[in-house]
Amino acid sequence: MKKAAQAISFVLAVQLLAPVMATAEDGAGDSDSASVVQVTQSVYQTTYGGTVPIVPIIVAPKPPAADLIAPTAPVLKLTDSTPVSTSLQWTPASDNVGVTQYVVLKESASVTSVTYYTYHTLSATFDGLQAGGTYRFTVKALDAANNMSPASNEVVVNTPAKRAPVSSRIAMGKFNSFRTLAIGDNGTVWAWGNNWITSGETAAPVTKKPVVVEGLSDIASVSAGRDHMLALRSDGTVWAWGNNSNGQLGDGSVESRRNPAQVPGLSQIVAIEAGELHSIALKNDGTVWAWGFNGYGQLGDGTTTDQFSPVQVAGITSATSIAAGSQHSLAVKEDGSVYTWGFNALGQLGDGTNTNRATPVKIEGLTGVASVSGGMFHSLAMKHDGTVWSWGHNGEGELGDGTKESRLSPVQVAGLNGAVNISAGGLHNVAVKSDGTAWSWGFNDYGQLGDGTKQTQLVPVRVLTDGQLATAAAGYMASSAFGAQVPYFVWGSNSYWQLGNGEVDSAKPIQPAPFIATE
């Protein structure tokens, strides 16, 4: 009996193992991929003719290797922007197993939000944005094991303003000009440099330190031409003073004055710009108005006749941004297109020609623009995606493309992304990025780039400022910047005391002498 039991055990051992192994290998072709394998026979016959019931056997596969590989980073781009919304698109990420989700991060000054999208979604539109706001977006990819990709490139979106008043708290003359204007805490205007900036008939030839400009209050924005100045009050009126030989003060005369006076007939103005000898203004209805010297058609009224009072620029409606170069003018429309007019000998109109224009001409191929700025003989445009584009004269590297080759059409400024503010000076430029840093490029013989040297730069370099800057102003041979939580900074030439500190030139940012608002 003992031998019979041993024989049964041996046969069972042999006959049980063979079917089990065969099932595990033959079921799906790969034992690691099966969840379970079960013996299908219920009994086996013994060598003595009897049967023995068999308990089903479960064979567990080897556990799969853990997925530790993250997806690749997507590439993000801006496709559209309005005052209250923006649309983004990204490329598919790749993964060794498969992407399951995309995560979009939206950051602004007031809130940070995270939105999840399924793997087949490669675009998104964000509504409810603030007009005139700055938003930063990145996207990441996730797989089933929750591995997260590196962040994509950052896209900075500057939503267009609904023609709200544009605030320029500091301005420097940039056309053979040596003066600086700044707004105090309660809307007063302070000025320093040569004598047109002070008030009173007995003004000194230069003012070494800031003095208050009498007769101005509740000022939202300032701008400085070669020898004339403009100020925009919060009530939408424009005030002007200084040289008026070409009617650039807009009062119907050519009589110069040291004290500010209101420009007649202008109301509901939201932005102002002083050119070398002309002035322009943007109304809240999107129309643009101009006055002063018009020898090259920079007033945009179809003539080359000087105008001593404001006239409407032809064909411009729904404008959101304006700028004045030395002898040319620019405007951005709501759809992000750019129009230019005036002097064009060096290609500063960006239309591919050297032809002067007495009425606005559209720059073809330049889209998605948020704001513009005019230099001596060149121009800048900042797109909603934070990139900066330039055209015109480039003899001192002021186009920032790494060359000294002038351009008749826009080229991208090299390596500059995330811009939120731009300013074109005489032969140099300054831009502020979304991280609060300032960058400059171009002519630098007087230290106007603020990088601690006097070496001309063909591509942007970091300005040596501390704190979170908001806006910058490039002058003729000097520059300035301002931030909500930091004081005013100035740097560059101080030949007419335009730095306002009573000292010599400075290739690094310094502060002007203290000035405060007065009641």
C-alpha cells in the first residue's frame, strides 16, 4: 500500500507540472504579460486506474518593471490674445509608455492657477483675464506613472489694454535732448537737466537736482521731446510747455513758453508721445491726433505742412498704442497690426522701403504686437508673447540682432523673451522683462546701457539694477527705470545734469537726488 501511494504521488507530480508549465508559456505567448494562469483539467488518472481530484493552480506572472521615465517637455506658443482672453497651443510630448495628461500653469501678479487637460488636447483658451495685464504660462506632460516632464518654454502674454490711460512715470529726452521728467507720489511732475524743464522766466540754464514743475497736478504720464514736454492728466487733458517754433505745443501759435498750458480741443486722451519736433496723442475712441513739425509727413494727415493745433491721423481707428520717433510715428491697432508714417530714409517705418509716408502704412508680416516705441532713426515692437522686434538704422547695434546692418523690415531682437515694457532711445534701447530685470543694447559710449561698461552691445545685456522694475525710459545718451517697490534709477551721460544727482556720468544705475510729492 505504501508503494502504491508513492507511485500515485510520483505520477501526480509529473503529470501536474507539465500541463501547468505549458499553460503558462502557451496561453498568451509571454508569461510576464498574463495576470493569472489556471489548470483546466479537474482530475488525473493514476497508474492503478483510480482518479485524484486536482485543485486549480494559479501561476502569478513576474511583476512589471516600474516606469521611471518622464515624458519630454512640450513646446508652447501663443496663437491669439484679446484684452480679456488668450489662446495657447503646444506640441505633443513623447513618452516610453504614453502621455496621459497635460498641465498648464498660469501665473499673474495676483494669482497662480493649474489646469489639467487630457492627453489628446494640445491647445487651450483662458478667459476672464485682465485687460492690460501680464500673464506667464508653461505646460508640462504627465504619464500613467505620474512622471512629470520638465516645464515647457515660458510664454509671457501682455493682454491688450482697452485704451486705459497709459502711465509713463519717468521720461528722458531722446532726440539731442538732455532732460528728465518724473512723476511724484501725488501726481506732481519733477524735472531736471537743461532749462526748458523748469518753470518760471528766471530759470537757470540747467537744474542739477529735481525741482517741481509748477501748475501741474494729478498727472498720469509724461513725455519729453527735444525741447518741449507733454503731461497727461488723469482727467484726459494734455498739457505742454517748452519750445514751440513748429507748433509742437498745440496751442495754435508758435510762441514758446516755460509754464505748462492745456492743449486746446483735446479730451479723453489716454496716451501721449513727444517726437523731436512733433507730438501725438491717443484718444479713448482709438483715434490718433498729431501736431507740430510735419516736414516728412510725421503727422499722418496726408500733407507735409506744419500744424499748430491737433489734427486727426488719417485712417487710424481702434488704436491701442502709439509712439513717436525723431521724425516718424507709429500706432498699434486692436488686432495687433502696426502702422507707421513719416521719415523713412533709414527704414524706420519698417515697410521694406526708404520712402517717406504722409499717411500710415501697414507693416506686413508683423502681427500680435502689444506696443511700439520710436527711437532716433529706428523702431521697436513688443509682441504679446514677450518677444521684441526692431527695424531701421543699426549703425550702433540698436536693432539688437547681433549685427550693425540696418533693416528695412522687422527682425527679432536676439535672446530677449518675456518683455513687458520697451523704450527706444537715441541709439540704444532698454526693455523690462516679466521678472523685473532690465536689459539694454546699442550705443554705449556714455554708459547708457547700465551694464558697468562703456562698450557698445549688439545684443541685449543685463542692466545692473536691483529690485523689481516695471518700466524704463531710454534717452539720448542716458537711461532711467522705475518700479512700484523700488526707487527711480538713472544712468549714462550727465553732461547737462540729466541724471539729477549733481555728479558725473555713471555707467551703473544710481538714484537721482530725493524728490517727494508736494501738496
